[in-house]
Amino acid sequence: MLALIFHSAILSALGGYLVHAGPPEKADIVLVLGGDPSGNRIMKAAELVRKGYAPKVLVSGPVDLYDYAECDLEIPFAVRRGYPESYFAHFEHRARSTAEEAAATAPELRRLGARTVLLVTSDYHTRRAGKIFRRAAPDLTFYVVAAPDPYFTQAGWWKNREGRKTFAFEWMKTVAQWFGI
């Protein structure tokens, strides 16, 4: 009976656990992670540069969309929405997971001289991504910034199919990370 009465609060708390981000801080660079077909991550990253939090966005782009690197699609997307191409640095790789993406991008961040990084990813992915990147590059400081997701909200992810799928997949990945899988 209590579960029925408090189901919204319980579901919100479960969704909220996945979200662990803070406000942006001044940084050497913004790193936008791949995996966002909505374009919200790249738009959030571009906004951070426009507001002066960092001078440039490193656009992490896995090659997996019909032989296109995701960054080859993201940068023109942001440019068409009014952001200058000079805001962005293209970084193509073949990573297929957040851990592989961290391993691929950390050396590039160091090569660019970055010591502080604004890590931009979807809100539901912030807790796990932050942990993975901090573990992969303990010499760098990561400030995790959330980009909104069109389907996942902490207080309503269960109300639509895509939100439920996002929640389920992210929780599976979170639990797998706890067990080192």
C-alpha cells in the first residue's frame, strides 16, 4: 500500500540517483560526450563556451553512424543553430562505451594542455560518466555538467517509453559498474 501511495517519490528518487552534476566552473576545455542523437549535449557545450566557462569544446565523436563520426554531425548541427565553428575541436575515435571513450579522450585532453574539464553529458548519465572519467584520468579535474534529455526527467521518466528504456539501461550499466563488469 505504501509503495502505491509513494510510487512517484520512489521512482523520482531512483531516477535522481543517476543524476549527479553541478553548476559549471571555469575550465580549460569542455568535453562533450558522444551518444546523444537529440543534440542537447553539443548545444549545452556550445552554450558554456559562449558564456565564457571555457575557450573550446572537444567534441568526442565515435565512428558508428553509417561510417560517419558523430562529431562530424554534431558540429554542423551546432553551427546551423548559430554557434561559430571556431568553438569546436573535432575528435574522432572508435570507442563503444563510456569507459572506452574516457580512455580515448584522456590522452587528447592532456595533449591539448587541459587540466580542468567541463564534462557534458545527458543528465541521466552524469553520475556514472563522472566516476569513469575521474578513474581514467585522476590527474585531470572533471566538473560534470548535465544536458537535458528529451525523454528522461528525474520526476517523470516512467511516463514515456523512451524514458523507461533510458532509465533501465542506465541502471543496468550503473549496477554493472558497481561489480566491475
